[in-house]
Amino acid sequence: FETYSRNAFLKLWDSRSKLDLLPMTIDPLKGNWLDAITGIGASIDSFYEYALKGAILFNDDELLNVWEKSYRALSTHSKVEWFFGNVHVDTGLLVSPWIDALSAFFPGLLVLSGNIEDAKRAHLPFLKLWNQYQGIPERWDFLPTGPSPRLFGSGDSDPISLEWYPLRPEFIESTYYLYRATKDPFYLRIGEQILDDYKREFKVECGFAGFRDVRTRELQDRMESFVLS
């Protein structure tokens, strides 16, 4: 199992672009890439997570090298102000102005890699979203489209492009990692606020329900299994 998993992982890495960027979507039968877009969110997040966590768990220099090269490439080509945007793997040019909720795992991964200051900076936009909505919208635009596009938080353009929050744990996990690494009570206070919000906003008779829409605070009639994590 380890051999096949490792070979599959490294085969993906070997198919990266000349900029050391990996596309998001592959045909599992034909083995060819179906797009030329990359970032740190949905469809690509686990690659970076497995590279670093595998390197730590197995004391594996090869996986550590994959993590270091891939993070250097992201920092060079994907980093936009406070965020990591979605870019073209061959040019490094921005191809979409949105960030998805799964990206909130990345500050925690940066803590594991020892990049504490980078982790603090990457964590702040998600904290702003939580303070604004008591949740993380599934997708939000840092450059909203319209007659006068503005950076998120700087105007009245609606930055929400996918409005639900199914109680994903990534932001909470990153907050926990930052507190354990820094012992800064700032992150402990964030954790306390999240627990208060869960009790006030999401607790229902049979569990916890996420937002159908973070703007209206309408609740979903379901609870994903990952909520328990």
C-alpha cells in the first residue's frame, strides 16, 4: 500500500509545470491533466498536506523536498497580498479572483513547517471572515467583479461567490496550531469565540447545523460528519 501510494504521489509531482506548480484536476484513467489551474484550496490542498505531514511522520527527505519546492513555487507565483490565489501553472498569472474555504487549512500547515510568521499572516483574512459572518463562506472574492472592483473589505461590493458554511474545521484547526506554537492568548481567545458561536449560532436539537447562507444566517438541515472532528 505504501509503495503504490508513494509512486502515485511522486508521479503526480513529476508531471508538474516548469514553475513547479501542479494543476488541480486529473483524469484518473488516462492520467492527463484536465486543467492548468493551481492554488491551495479544493482539489489540490491534500497534495501539500500529505507532502509535509508525510515528511514529518516518516522522516522522509524526499517528501520534505517536495514540500519545500512546492511551497517556494506557491510563494513566488500564487501569493497575492495576504492570500494565495489561483494561477496558471505555466505562466503564474492570476486566473480567478476567489479563495475557497478549504484554503483555511494552510496556516496550520505553515505552522508545522516552522513558518510561524507566514502562518500568522495567512490566518488573518479567515479571522476577518469569521468576525464578519461567524463562519467561512465556501468561496469569496478578494477582487470582486463589477464596475469598480475593490479589495475585500474596502468597499460595498459583495465578496461572497458561494455562500454556504457547512461547519468546515480548517480555520479552527489552524487557530489551534497557532496557539500551540505561540501560546499567544490571542489565538486562545479566538478559540473561545468560536465555541461561543457554535453554541449560539449552530447548535440545534439533533446536533450542529451550518449556514445555508452566511449573509442571511439561514441554517442547513444537515450536519456533515467532519463537524465532529
